[in-house]
Amino acid sequence: MTIEATSNILETVQFDGDGYMADPHAWTPEIGEAIAQSLNIELTDRHWVVINFARQEFDANGEAPTLRRITKTTDVNTKELYALFPGGPAKTAAKISGLEKPTGCI
Amino acid sequence: MENGNGNRKLSIISSKGSLDMAMPPLILANAARMSGIDCDLFFTFWGLDIITKKKMGGLNVSTVGNPNMHPWFHIPTIMGVIPGMSAAATWMMNREIEKLDFPPVPEFLEMVMDAGSCVYGCKMSMDMMKLTKDDLVEGAEVLGAMEFLELSENAQVLFV
């Protein structure tokens, strides 16, 4: 996706003051891709393992999974999670997955 | 409060080794790393139990001199000395910790280290307790208080 296409997609998306999507239901994989690009993260298959799991959990429970649940349930371990989502995986992964600011402590 | 890279930084000094005092530094360090804040941990005096291989898996809750046993039940100090009281309180707290999906102390420490926190044992306390680096969990380093404070330059320092 070109930078231009990315910024066009993001122009149509509403964000809250902290940079999280205002409406998680409006998220699409293309929007996720564009948000990642704006955070200088190139998404790989391993990122998508986390993103898809987070979206599944959100669809099922209405909230983002904790990092502990991600590392316990998927095959992505803590070290890899931090490498995939620099700058704090709780925040970065939630932003890219279009989910609300995480409130869990673990 | 920033380190040289422009990131916020936290330095936690952990001085108590009972189970209820071991959790806060670990929870705070993990929360810091999850939200992109750098965080190092310095374990001193009884806090060393948290990173000592032989002790870390068996930390206890003290029922004596602990007037706030809520939410389980209140144990008057005079009752707290009865054998088995501490074990019962420890068992209950471990159960509650598990319910909240917090890992047990050894796994929690490993998680925090995997998340990028550096873990240090206080050299002076270790000398006093006849501990060497081999007694500490893998990955932990031994450091003097002055050196830790040097590392904590421009960090927010928390004493637990």
C-alpha cells in the first residue's frame, strides 16, 4: 500500500484523543494495515496472528484480550510480542487492531 | 522523566519478600513495559527472595503485623501466630492471584524479564545473606546501590 493510499484510508477513520479507533466495529484489515504504517510497523504473518486473535476475542467478549491471554493462547510468546509491537505491545497492538485503550493490568 | 532515548523510565526498588509485597513491583514493572515505559528492578534485603531460585516459588503472606487481611477475613495478630495461619493465608492469596490470571512469582518474573526489564540483586544484601549470582534467577545481574542509582538517572524511582 502506498503512503498516499494509507493516508486516504485514515482520513475516513475517527480516532479518540489517544489515537485509538473511536468505533472498533468500523475496523477493517486495510485500516489496520494503514494504522500500522503510520506507526512505522510493517505487518507480517506473525503480527496478524496477534491482530486476528485480538479481533476474535473482541467479537466474542466485547473487549480486547490481555497480553497474558495472547501469549497463553497463541504461539506468540512474550519476547516475540514485544519485538513485533515496539513501544508497548498493549497500546500498539490495540491501536492496530482498532480496539479501545486497554485497561487490564496484565 | 525520560531516559536518553526519549522514553519514560521507571526504576523500582523492591525490599520486601512476602507474597503480598512481591506482587506490586512485578505488576508495576509489567504494566510499564506493556505501555512502552522502560523499567528496571533492583531487589534488596528481603526483596532478594523474589529473585532467589530456592525461595521465589515459596513466598508467604504474613498474618502477624498485617492488620488488613481484607477481603478474605480479618486475623487478629494474636491469632496470626497459630501454626498454619500463614500457610492458609498464602494458599488463599495464591488462589486469588490465579483467578485474576496473574502468573505465579517465578513465571511473572520471567515474563517481566522477557518484556525487557533488567533485574538486579543488591550486592551488599547478597553479601550479608551469603548469596552469589548463581543463587539468583538466570538473567539477573549483581549491582551496588550506587551503580543502580546511576542507571536510574532521569528515571522515576519507586521504593516498595
